[in-house]
Amino acid sequence: MKRKKLFLISVLASICLISFPGGYLSLAAADNSQPFRLHDVYGHVIELSTFKGKWVLLNFWATWCGPCLKEIPSLEKFESREASRVVILGISESLEREKKTLKFILEHKMNYPVLIDGLGRVADAYKVHGLPYSVLIDPQGRIFWTIEGAVNWTDPAFQSKFLAGPLKGQS
């Protein structure tokens, strides 16, 4: 039932994106990030705590999510340019098996780690209601902001407004 709600909200968010050309439907800040431990598509276990002291961008997405697919190319370019300053972790909410998700990742040439959250526990901990959903975590482990909806990660105006801290290497 939870997956059906997430899918319906994503569809509605897709429709809303037409009305919001900037792509961000909501912006909010919170306190501390939620610790998690997930495996990637290769079976390696990744813990959020590993990245303490660095800026971390969590990007919740799914293979069936149209706005997510639209967002992936700019996120790949952003990762290529800013890997030394921001760690990007894609968190797949797809229900497909890891093998199918890995095939998708390879076909789309995704260049950042993708973790599997098939049961949606991490998405629930971060109160994800629609996809894509991004969370920027500062080096102290606090949530800097959250954005629901697809964005262009390489747009200079977006970077200036929402990524000034991490791109300047501030901690």
C-alpha cells in the first residue's frame, strides 16, 4: 500500500512539475540526518556515517519515475564536476531486483553509487512522499535542505542558491 501511495504521489508531482518550471516543489530544513545502512547494486554495504565530515546528497529515485529519469543526466554531470566536494548517493526505491536495477544503471551510465531501499525504510525515515526527493546533509550530519521534484543540478542559478556552501567547500 505504501508503494502505491508513493507511486501516486510521484505521478501527481510529475504533473505539478509542468506548473513549476524550476522543478522544486518544496524546500525545508530539518535537524539531524537519519543513520542508515544499505547495500549497493554490487552487494557492498554502505553506511551514511562513513561520510561524516563531507557534504552528502541523497537522491531518492525509481526506475519507473519519469521526473527521476529527467533528472539523472544533470545529476551525473554534477557528480563528474563536484565529486571532490559532494558525495552523491542515489537511493533506489524501485521494486525490481538488484540485477534489473544494475542493468538500468549501466544503460543510463549512472556514475554515482546507487543503494537499494526496496522496503522503503530509509525513505520513510526521511519522510519521502514523492520522487525524486533530494536531501543535502552538511559535514556535521545535519540536514541542510530537502527538495521534492526534479531539478537541473548543473544550472548555475540553482547551484548559486542551493549549493553555495558545498561548492565553496565550506563545512
